[in-house]
Amino acid sequence: MKLNRIQMQPGMSLNQFLSEYGTERQCEAVLEQSRWPQGFQCPDCMAKDHFSYFRGRVKVFQCRACRSQTTLTEGTIFHSTKLPLTAWFQAMYFLSQNKNNVSILELRRLTGLSYPAAWRMKHKLMQVMYEREITTKLSGRVEIDDAYLGGENPGGKAGRGSENKIPFIAAVQTNNQNNPLYVVFSKVKTFSREEITAWATRSLVPSATVVSDGLWCFKGVTDIGCSQQREVVGKGRKSTDMECFTWVNTILGNLKTAIAGTYHSFDFEKYAHRYLGEYQYRFNRRFDLARILPRLITAATQTGKRTDRWLRHGLAED
């Protein structure tokens, strides 16, 4: 069997992580470099001349031009955190290096936090991943399929009409060797042509060739200029047996297995976009496992604050 170089990557070992991010001062230095790679710049007046000092364990930067003050974490996903940065960095390490998902309960055990603290941390970091993936657009050959998260409620509607089932689109871009490159998982309100057209506008390059089953709504991809390769799945013909859907079926199966095997339950209606975004973020960066953590740290500094109340409303964007 041919060696899969992506799966056999060494990634970042625990010893390497502890060596580079094991202390609060190391984490502060990395965070400062990630937030201001060209040196400090005042958020208010953009001046660079400043001085810094510690207020307790909090590093404060004061602009010499306008005298405004800001902290290292202010205006980032770590805004107003009472937790040490080492705890945040540990969580980012586990979420980025683990092939499967990490549940909130497991994150609590790994970091030694309370369950509410682990919940906030997990959802904030998933929000970072989700927002980083919003602008992802697929091109070339793209396999798509309709899918659902969640099961049936006892006493509720069965099948696709179940109130607990959240519809989403799975899309996989492949290369000339028919290997998967990137994925997009997008929660939608319903499977209608209007929804598919709106999704395609956000997620596809107009020159893409979309391979889909015979679901009528998928014609919506042609509304933005994409070409459609329509493969009708009828009686005696299963999509899982069709080579043209190999990767979207495989990756959908892996996604659902990862979710079902890690999370006992979560509010699909409110939080599906974050859980889908988490899996998409890791998959699309799987080519360089050692760089996922530094990239996630940079993304976290650029996302902006997300309050607990905001997170619990299940909002998608600021």
C-alpha cells in the first residue's frame, strides 16, 4: 500500500509544544508577535511609539502619541479572560493536533478547567475556526451532496421532516489525480434552488464544475455560472457505489463518525455551524500539521471579542 504522507506527518509533538509554549511568558511573546508582527501599533491612532508595563499579570501597552492603553488580549478572542494564556494555548494545541474532535468534557479534563470555562473556551475557538473558513471558495471539480445533522425526536416527525435534523451542504474540491483538496460544510435553511444559489455565490468560484445527484435544487449552482454534472441516483443505483461521489461520501462519513463518536449531544439548531466549521478548518489545513497551531493563534488574535452571552445565542458572525 502506498504511504499516505499526509496521515504520516509528525505534526507537533507534546514535548515540542511544551518547549515553545510551556510558560506564560512564552505564550505572551508568541501572542504579541502574532498580533503585531511588525511591532506594536496603537488600535486608536495607529502610532507605533509606546511603552509597556504589567498590571498584576496583565501586560498593558500605552501609546506615547494618544496615551490610550490596551492590553495584550483586548479586542481578541481572549478579551477579558481570567484564565492564563497557557490554558488557552493547551486547548488550541489539543483542538488542532487531534485528528478527531475533542469534546468539552475531555477538554475540561485535559486543561483542568471547570465545565463552564471549558465550554466558553471550546466555543470561542470553534468560532475562530468557523469565521476563518467563511471566505473559503472551492474551484475546479467539486462534488456536493445534501446532508443532515441530528436524529429524530421521540414522538416527532420521521425522516427528513424531523424537527431535530439540521440540513447542510457538503462540498469537496478534488484535483486532477482525484484526490481531495478542500471541503466546505454549510448549514442551510432548506434545500431550495434559492438557498443553493446563495450558497454557491458564497462558496464556489463561478468556473467550477459541480458534480451532484439529481436533487432539483442543485441546479442553483448554474445561476452563478458554474457547470453542473448531474448524476441521477435511482432505483438499483446507490450514490455510495458511484465513483463520481467517492470523496464527498467518504468525507461525510468521516465527519458524522467524528461528531457521533465525540459529542453525545449538542444543540444542532444553534451551534451546528461551529461544529462544522471546526472540522472544515482542520481538514483544509491538514497538509501541514505543525503549522496549524501557529495559524490558529494568529486567527484568534484577529477574530475580536466574543462574549459568553453572544456565544450562547448561537450567532454565526459579529
